[in-house]
Amino acid sequence: MGKLKFILSGGGTGGHIYPAIAIANELKLRFPEAEFLFVGAKDKMEMQKVPEAGYKIEGLWIAGLQRKITLENIMFPLKLVNSLVRSRQIIKEFKPDVVIGTGGFASGPLLQMANAFRIPTVIQEQNSYPGITNKLLSKKASAICVAYENLERFFPADKIVFTGNPVRQDLLEINSKRIEAIKYFNLNPNKKTLLVLGGSLGARRMNQLIEKEIYNIVAKDIQIIWQCGKLYYHDYNHFTDGAVVQVLAFIDRMDLVYAAADFVISRAGASSVSELCLVGKPVIFIPSPNVAEDHQTKNAKAIVDKNGALLIKENDLDTTFETVFFNLVSDENLQKELSENIKKLAKPNATKDIVEQIIKLIK
């Protein structure tokens, strides 16, 4: 085998970018000489995150279809053609051995072109309910690595490999980091800690909920680490009091924040769900209803159905949050049961298993 070349495409949100970088890092460990190129959407966060991780990236002029008639939608056919032409150029110049797509707008045209050139393609589907791009691409893909069971109704069954989602490797061993974590976040070791995760951009409805409930929570002797997202930081940072509440736009040390947490309230994006399975803390999922195909609710339900977490829908928050949350806080058996069950669903070797599939295609 000569010098191997890989193109990876994924973006739009951290949930698509992070798995692509994790796969690239693992491939680089196996093939230190290999060449890597990422392809993303021009104005999305991958254009910043991928170079920070040490990889080259090319941007396509592409965006998703909006659900209503907008200028963006009228431009869509033009952008799509432009992206297909650019993808063709990139593939002809770079000559990859394998092309890997982790979702997001840019992976559509790129994998479509790779299929046309008969280059092996791997799809990594993070969600329990695939988006339209991956459904279309799956027909010609060489392998489809999934994180949930029962996806045969969307994808060709003979191509599906159940690997799980790539997760940050520093989350594999968090129990030993608790003392360091309490120091790092300046927490009181005698109080329980609630971690609130609204995703990288933040979640308005979750932030409103915490704002409304904050005094009730603190009154139960619970300290709060509240990741409100960069869009909302200015609205909520005044709640930081140096004692029991810390409001953060973004959390750099996820390993330490998980190590410190006793309870977690989180959105149900695919990456978050996979991470929470690995760290095994009692979780209440509040899925975002504003995502395609309501896939966050489906991601969360896959865990809840196995008795590994609790779920509250956004429109039920006002009526049921207090009961559900304070019941969890006061019931140690329930906490233990949820922790044990969610841990059983973790797939710590996902990245390695995906890379094994890619290696098979090269051989």
C-alpha cells in the first residue's frame, strides 16, 4: 500500500464535526504517513474547528433546504450544482482511497461524487433517525456505521455495522478525576452538583427553565454548573454568584465537568447522548423539538425505553419538571438504576470499530 489518502466531510454542528475529527485522529494513529483533507460548508463552524484540530479543510458553497420559501431555497439548486462541480475537482485532485461522511450539508455532494468515481464511501450516522442526505447516499455507500439499532428500515441491511458514535477518549476514565474536577470548578465537595447542558449554541427553553427554577434547586443544597451557550451568555451570566451557581458559555474540560456532576439535564443530540452513556450519570433529557424529524426525541427515547434516563418534553416542562427533578434528587435507588442502565448502552470502542471498517475497504 502506498501513501493512503482520506477525505472526511461533516459539519454544521459539533455533533457532525467532532466524530469526523475523532475518526481522522484514529486513522492517523494507524497510518502516520497518511494524508487527510476535510470538506465542509463555507460559512459553518467546521471552517474554524477543523484547522484548530490540525487538519486542512476545503469549503463548499452549500446550505440546507429551509422549510419555507426563502431566497436561500431559490439559490439551493445553484449551490448544489456548484458544490457537485467543486467536489468533483477536489476528488480528482486529491485522489482519496476512502471518503468518510459524518453528516451535515457538505457531505451530500462530496459522497455523491465519490460514489460516481467508484471510490469506497463510509457513512457514519449518529442519530436514531437518519436525515435525508444519508438515506439517499446509503444506497451506494460501502459501509454504514450506526449508533442505534433497527435502522434497517432506512438503510440497506447488509451494509449496516453497529459501532456506536465516536466519543472523546478523555471521557473513558472520569471517576478518578473527581477531586481534580471539584478543584477546577471551585465546587463545594459536600454539596451535590447539577450540570445543565444546552448544546454549543445554547437552548433558549432550557435556559428559561433554569432561570425559573434556580432558587428552588439551590434551596435543596445543590450547586449548579449551567452551560447556557454563547448566544445566551449575556442574558444569564449575572446568575454566577461565586458560591453555588456558575454560568458558562462553553465548557472546555468536558471530562472534568462530567466527573464533578451528580445529575445532568441535557439536550439529546447524538454526541451528547453517546457521551452520557459513557459517563453514566443520572440524566434528564429535554430534547429539542426544533430539529429535523424530531430526531432528538427519538435519540432520548432509545435510552429511556431501556430505563437508562428520564425524559421531559419541552411543552411539559412547566407542569412536570419540579416533580421529576426533585423525585430524582431524593431517590438514590432511582439514581443508581439509571446510572447502571445507561452505562450498559455505552460503546467505548466506537472510533476504533469505525476505523476497522475503513481499513477493510482499503484492503
